[in-house]
Amino acid sequence: MTIPDYQSPMLPVLRLAAEGETRAPEAADKIAHQLGLSDAERQEMLPSGRQRVLHNRIHWAKSYMSKAGLIDTPARGRFVASEAGRKLLETNPATINVETLKAYPAFMEFYAASNAGPVSLDEAPAGVGPKIEGTTSATPEEQIDAAQAVLHQALKTDLLQRILAQSPTFFERAIVDLLVAMGYGGSHEDAARRLGKTGDGGIDGVIDEDRLGLDRIYVQAKRYAPHIGVGRPEVQAFVGSLVGFGALKGVFVTTSSFSTPAMDFVRHLPQRIVLIDGDRLADLMIEHGVGVRVARTVEVKRLDEDFFIEE
């Protein structure tokens, strides 16, 4: 069984609400039991990691039915079927979806505002909500997460392409910027002096692990095209250099990828070796703001239930 889209739970949620006041988590548990969802499916999170997928879809099913006047909210976090909702259930509907809700004027008013013309994201006027598509299985939050994932992946591709187009010196400086942004190397000047200056025995540089210089990390950086992977021999040579320096920690960074034998090799070593391929390198640069900048910030706000509690 798979997690249902946000429209599929509308009917079971309304039926539960007709039995009496309930809460979204309680409804989610009952519907998960009815559908025979596994523990893994029940616990599956949105890409943002802030809410379970099932709970999110139950929330939006309830929210859309509330817009149609089928559900009332008598108290914080609780909901119950309205008179209109009970009347709909008396017709014994086979399903409830967005098309069903369009029969209610209150929902149509909300629907019209949410689908106010074919405008681009940059041109969307304030107050216009997300488009409600009767054919999509994704909730608005899932659509936001999916769009963010697409933009994130495109940015990673652009980052690696730009790095490959620069000089080796630029790549070394980018690694310095990243390591300093991650908290290594003390000051940027100290890191710059230590990294990219060794050039000895397979070591491109050494950087302090902390500001006090209590331990050091040896670094190897390879700016390779995507089709040129790093194999076990290169990694083994790097490890051999660490042994020669008496070092226990190393980071091997590449813009391409590591072969399976290379990754298997470092798993059983006494030294702590971290392999950073192009995909992870781009992720880290984005996470720590290296080579990227914020182009746009979108705030998603929720109702503050505490504001409406009368004492």
C-alpha cells in the first residue's frame, strides 16, 4: 500500500469527523490502520523533514473541506463535521475530491483566489495562494519541496560546471573557503597558508581541525571532469602519504566521483578518511554559502492557534 494523495483521505476524514470531534493525528492513525500502511509509510517525512507525509495530507484534506464548509473547528486542533458535511455523507458519495468541493460557493471563492490567472512566481500578487489542481496528488507543501529540490539540483550542476571552468588555483581557494566556512582552519589567512602549499607525496594541503590547532587534517583535491572518476589507486596513494606524515585524518575532495573499490577501501582503515565527491561538494558549498547567494526568500506562515485562546 502507498500513502494516499491529499484528496483520497477527504471522504474517510469527513466520516471520522461525523463520528465526533477529532484531531488530525488521531484521524491519521485511524486512516493508516484502515489502509494497512506500514510503520515506515506512517513515519515517512516530507523532504523538509518537518512533518510526516500522511499527517500533511490529512491536514490539507481537512483544510480544503473546511473551505467548503464541510468541517467546523470548535476548538484548537480539533474538528468535526458540519451540518453541510453530514448532509453530503447522507448522499453516500463514492469519493470526495476537489471537483466535489467546487459545488460549494465558499470553496469556489477560495478556489478562484488560489487560481487567479496564469502569472509567474515572480509576478504573483500578494495574497494569491497556491494553485489548486484537481489532478495533482501533491499538497502545497510537497509542491514547494519538489520545486526547491529541482532548483537545488540545478544549482549543484551549475556550481560544478563553473568550478571545472576555473583554474586549479581557484579550486584550491574554493576548498579553503568551504573548510573555513565549515569551521576549520582558524582564520582564512592561516587556512590559505596551510592548504595548497604542501604538494608533497599526494598531499595538497593541511588545515587545522580547530582554532587552537590541536589536530590537523590533510587534504587532497582533484578537479576532474564528471566522466573521470577517482579510483582506489589514487585514494590508496593518498592514504600512503598520510602514513608517511603520521597523520590520522584526511579529506579527499573531487569534482567527479569515487569508484566503489575506492569507497570500500577507506571503510576499514585505522585512519579516518572522508571522501567528498562532486555531488556532496556542491551540497556543502550551498549549505555553507560558498559560491552561492540567496536570490529569494519565501516565508510560509501558519495560523498561530495560541493567539486565539481567550483567558
